[in-house]
Amino acid sequence: MNKKQLYDLSNILIMKTETAATLWNECLKMIGKTVSPENYKKWFAQTKGISVEGKMLTVQIPDTSFYTWIEANCASALREALNSVIGTDACLRYSLPKPSLSVVKEPLKKTESYAPFSSHLNAHYTFEQLVEGESNHAAISAGRTIASKPGKTAFNPIFIYGGVGLGKTHLVQAIGNKVVAENPQYRVLYIPSEKFIQQYVDSYHQDKRNDFINYYQNIDVLIIDDVQFFCGKTGSQEVFFHIFNHLHQNGKQLILTADRTPVDMRDIQDRLLSRFKWGLTVKLDTPDYEHRLRILKDKLVREDIKDIPDDVINYIAKTVDTNIRELEGVVNSLLAQSTIIHREITLDLAVDIVSQFIKTTKKELTLDYIKSVVCQSMGVESSLLESSSRKGEIVRARQIAMYFAKTLTQKYSLQNIGSQIAGRDHSTVIHSCKTVSNLIETDKKFRSMVDDIRVKILACA
Ligand code: ADP
Ligand code: MG
């Protein structure tokens, strides 16, 4: 590069920096109107625009806690400011200061060497966005305690379990985000267990198993989501067992979630299961009507949606009683529909949407359906269940069908189940359920057959 080119380049760079600084200052003026002076001073005064490329503005922040706070609290003000100063499609990139040479020359202190660690946390999942109620109070308050003293409480590990869409992922990420906000030097890692397993398998094939273990042993707060996927994955369980021990012995925090309790997990080594139970096991329950109502209202306020009538909100809270994800799903499709077809949001529209939504997301499990899947899986003619036959495989199929009818549905009485599945009375159902439960506990082969049938039944639900 000749001198002239060098001169032009440095001028462009200077110009870019100046432009970036000016553009960001314009944005800050707008943002300043939406946050309190204390928060502005704390979170924005030290930020600066450092470069702009097309519609991408890069802003330097002192550390990752700024990013977490800003994204969680000012996302919409920020978007509005960027749109108005730079134009629609503007985007923002955060940049951390490079460690200065003097820092690098000194022996590395923990904080400095850790700066650009990627936690894979979603900044929107914060405690502030979690609406508390009876169903989640215990889990949230344990989560807050851990977030303020990771690794230093008796809640290590914390094992949070509950059905889909009840807030497990949100809660554990809220813990992670709070830890990062308060201790930017901590290495916090969020990882779904399937991804952990995949990484482990890859590392094994690439002969990098030690690198994999080293990486995980250097984490301060390890969050593994949905650990039920470790079931049956012997190699991953083995490696996780060692990582778990190492982290626990070194006072690092472990945070685990699953869709069931440790006791209900199959095909997991006992020594790992017993560790899951070392700290605190806490459940996320289904929210009740009043809690669902508060969650809905909170969402609408956050999204700045004002024109949904009360009867519509009450109706949704009443009918969508499964989980919070479905509650959100119904609201989103209601809003989308009303925008697309320009229909006013009325109770009629809500009834339409809820019924479509429930129809498409959840097919009711009927007794006939359960019976047909069980018989098909076991190769038994389904009409034989009603016969008086005492042939081994027919007796088993009858018992298993009754067991699933009892455990996978709620609306049928024992009487209904007995008569519809096999023309028997309620005492046969009770006896069948006991027999199947006992066999599940004692007979591995039987258990895995029952597990397979359960998967088939639920796959079509
Ligand atoms: P899970 O991991 O248990 O399947 P998620 O954490 O993904 O559930 O939660 C599903 C959705 O419900 C997410 O969008 C989340 O933000 C929302 N959510 C969960 N719990 C709450 C709560 N207590 N208040 C408000 N929103 C919640
Ligand atoms: Mg989840």
C-alpha cells in the first residue's frame, strides 16, 4: 500500500469512528428519555460508538453485563432509536474492549483472561420477566439465591424439573444472566444436553476428548438443560460424571433441568443420578388460573398491546391451562390473525383461535387409540383384549393398555377404562396398573418395551 492509500484509509477510519460516535450519541439522546438518570449513568455513560458499516453500528461496552442489562431492559427503546437515527434494518453490534498489553503481560488474572467467553444465554430470559405464583415460587427463589452466590449455597446442584413450557429454560437462563451481570468475570455456560452429547461425540471422533473435558472443567456456572436426554447415552454420562465431580469439588455451580424427577429417569447410571439429588430438587408446576391471568397481562403490557378486551384475556387464561408456552402461542396467533385479516379482537375470534390452536397442537388421547397402539406394538389382535383369554401375551397387552389409559389420560374413570379397554371392572384396572408398575421396576426388558410403546402413543398425541 502506498502512502496516499494509507492516508485515505486512515481518514476513512477516522471518519467512520467520528460518524459512529455521532450516530450513537443521537441514539443515546433518545434512549436517555426512556430510562432513569441513574440507569443512564450506570449503563450508557461509558458506552461509545466505534464504527459503522452500512447499517451496522458497533458500540463498545465495558463488559458483558452491559449487554445483558441493555438488551433485557431497553430493547424496544434501542430499536426505535436505531430505526430513527440510522433507518429501518439498522443493527447493533456490541464490542468489548481488547485487553491492553500491560494487562496481558502480567500474570493473567481470572477476570481478564475470561472476558470474551460466550455463554450462549438469551438476554431476554431474566428474572424480571418471570411472573411469580405458587407454581414457580420455590424454584424462582432458589434460583435467585444461587444467582447471588453461585457455588456457595447448599443448592448445588439445583435440579429443576417440570413439564414442557413451564419455564425451565427461562429460569435457568435468568440465573445465568444474573450471574454474568453481577460477575462479568465468571464463565457461565448454558447448553442443552443434546448439544453437550453431540459435542462429546464429535470430540471423541476427532480424538479431542481431553480438550472437551478441559473446556468444561474451566467453567464457573454450568447450566445443562433437559438432562433427560442423557438417558441411554453411556459415554456422555461417563464424561459428564467426571466433569460434574470436578466442578462440584471446586465449588463451581451446576444447574440442571429435566422433564421428570431424578427418580423417574431410566437408563442413567446410579452414581450420576445420586449426584443429581445432592443439592436441591425443585419442581415447576402448571400455573393456576389467577397466575395465568397475571402472566398474560404482564406479556401484553410488555409488548405494549392495549386493545385486547378483558373478556378475551379471561377466556384465554381459563381455557389454555396446559402451559405458558401455549398461552403465549395463543396470544401470538390472535395478534397475527387480527393483523392479517384485519379483524377486531373479540371473544368470537379468540374462541376460534383457541379451538384451532388446541386442535392442532394436541390430539386428545382416547382409550381406543391407546388400545390400538398397544396391540399393534405387541402384535396382538385388539378384539382379543375383550375375550376371556388368559394367554400370556394377551393378558400383558390388556394390562399395559389399562396402565397407559390410567397414566396418560385424566378424564376417564377406572370404570370407563376397565370396560372400554377390555370389558372388565375397575378392580382389574387397579390390579393391572400395579402389575405393570412392579414389572417396570424389576424387569429391564419389560421396562424398555413399555417405554417404546409410550413413545409411540405420545408421538401421535
Ligand atoms: P420449558 O423450558 O420448561 O419448556 P420455557 O422456559 O421455554 O419452558 O418457557 C416457555 C415460555 O414461557 C417462554 O417464552 C418463557 O419466557 C415463558 N415463561 C415461562 N415461565 C414464565 C413465567 N413465570 N412468567 C412469564 N413467562 C414465562
Ligand atoms: Mg426448555
